[in-house]
Amino acid sequence: DVAAMAFYALGVKPLIAELSTAVDASACKQMWYADDSTAAGKLDGIKKWWDFLCVRGPEYGYRPKPSKTVLIVKEEYLKEAKKMFKGSGIQVTGEGERHLGAVLGTEEFRRS
């Protein structure tokens, strides 16, 4: 259906607005492309964003999938990130991952 994505975008817009007010923009920025959400920022901001998304998302028809979620951090934050997101089902890496066709991560990972 041609209109399906547009209607989905309208339906998820209130969730995006709620997330914008719930998480300080200086700690975490969110980006959305269709039904893919992404956050970048400080670990505590991303954690708050993720927890809020998991609780409020389903109320808007958005169901985060931890098994398809990857947190990419700098090597010096890897231990802290793994501790902070332990038990969440999120893969935490200091190397990189492909995201919407782009490669994010270390220089070595991007070359591989």
C-alpha cells in the first residue's frame, strides 16, 4: 500500500515528540528513518532513550527489537556500555556495524 508508510509516520510522530521531551537533547539525539530509530550521544542519555522507547513505544505500535539493535561505542567506553546494557539483549561493540547501508565504526572496521 502506497500510503502505509505515510500513515505509519503519522502514527509514530507523537512517540518521537515524547522521546524528545523525555531525554535531554544535549545527552542524546534521535534520528528516524521510516520504522528505524537511531540514537547517538552519551551513554546515560542513550540508556534513558532506549528504556523510554521500550516502555512507551508499544503504546504507539513501535516495538523495539533488542536482538536487531547494536550499540557502537568507542573502545574506552566499551566496558561501561556492556555493564549498563547488560541483560537488555542489545549487542554492544567497539568495532562497528552497517546501518541503513552505511558503515559506522572504527577506521579498521570501515575498511573491512
